[in-house]
Amino acid sequence: MPRPTAAQYAYGSATVVFSAVALLLLTGATGPAAVAVVGTLALGLGLAVAVAAPARRAAAARRRPAAESSAPAPAARAGEIAPRMPAPRAEARVGGHSLRR
């Protein structure tokens, strides 16, 4: 499992604090059992927000290239086929050290 990012910690913590305060004010909970239930709900909501943060960003990143690729190539005209770029070869990579050889 990957480590949480700083944004996930921030979103999750803010959600826990604000939702706990809001639930305590809305429900008027004063007993220990009611406060424990509100705290558990707030923690669950904060965890859900923290887990959903990177999923939203990944979904947006997946949608973005699809929208860009649907646009026609600038050099392509009606009835004309745009030239293709050759795929890069493995030996044509920029020089750099690698642990795999």
C-alpha cells in the first residue's frame, strides 16, 4: 500500500475535525456513548475523503489525454492522412546510468 500524501493527511484531518464539530452541534450529543459514535463517524468520513482524494485526481488524469487525442492533428486536412512519428527505440534513449543492463 502506498504512503499517504500530505494532501491526503490534510483533507482527512480537516474532514474529521469539521465533521465531528458539525455532528456534535447538530445532534446535541452529550453522553460518552453518543460522543464516541460521533467520533467514529467523523473518523470514517475522514478516512473516506483521504482515500478518495487520489482517486479523483487519477480519474481526471485518465480523462485528460482522451480529450486531447480526440482533436484532429493540426496538419491533417480533409482526406489527407497525417504522418506518424516512429516509435522510440530502446537503444535511442538519452544516455544515463542504469542498474539494469
